Amino acid sequence: MLRIGLTGGIGSGKSLVCDLFAAHGVPVIDSDAIAREIVAPGSELAEAVIREFGESFRDVTTGGLDRKGLRRLVFANSQARHRLEAMLHPKIVHELSRRQTGVGAPYCILSIPLLVESGLQDQVDRILVIDCPEASQVERVMHRDGVSRQETQAILASQASRDERLAHADDVIDNSGPPGDLDDQVAELHRKYLELAADGKR
């Protein structure tokens, strides 16, 4: 099965593009969804993270992780981010691999926002980058998450730059325009990936 690693910076439109591929019947395995599942309230890993970073990162409502508080910490403190990634990434990679087993499709989408930053290129056959100007990312994230411009820019600064990400791309979807512009791009890539899978190419 051909493995397409879909990536892009925060606010680039990854989820929307994943939904469009799914509408074509393509299996989508989302590393963000896996990350949320493995630190669900009461899970062994959630408790380990709270022990590592302190009880102040426990959500008093759910008893699980205070995800927003933890996010603010790790995007402001690179050492804290590396500590958290060391705890989560091996389990995420294992689960990404496990969920591919038995998927009967010519190709699948592996949505991995930090694919380049985490050095996970060897987990995929091709890299698809969802690209848009940084200014668009900032506005989208501020509107979507209700966070400040400063916090949004801190998140962007912690991720690979636009140029770094594009340097690793085999394919690019331009999401600088309205959402409707994505349909044709996804349909074209869907045809391309089916052909590559049928020919046994990468």
C-alpha cells in the first residue's frame, strides 16, 4: 500500500484536505487523533505526563490532561516540548504502523503535522504538503482557537518553516485561496496516487 504523509503547519488546512480524501474513499490515519486517544483521561500515559510536568497540568473537570495549558507550556519552552515529544512520539509511531495493518486500499493518507520536525519521513512513501502563506495561518488559528497573535506566532516558530517543509515535498496542495479551490487539487492527486499504487511506484 502506498503511504502518503500529509503535513503542513498549524492552520494550513490539513483537516479539510483529509476530509476531501476521505470523501474519495481513501483511508485516513490521523496522528493528532491518535495523540488525543493515548492521553485520554485515566490512561497510563496521561498520568505519566502529569507526573512529569506536575499536577497543575491536570484538568480539574475531566481529571485528565489540561491540554491547553500543556500546549502553552511546550510552545513557549523548547525543552518541555522535547520532553513531551519523547514520551508521546514512540507510541504515536507504533499506533500509526499498527493501524495500517489490514487496510485494503491502494493507498492511505497518514496525517502527521510534525512529520518533518520529527524526522518521520521514513514512515511514508511520499510527502504531501498543504501550503499557504504564514499570514493566513495566523488569522485562521486565531479565529479557530480563540488564541492571541503572540501565542499563534509562538506555535509557528516552533514548527518547521514553510521553506523547510516545501523542500521535503513530493506533492503540494495550495490552500491560499477559498476552500472550494481544494476540490480539484485533491481529485487530481487522488487519480495520481491511484496510478502510482497500481504501477507499484513511489
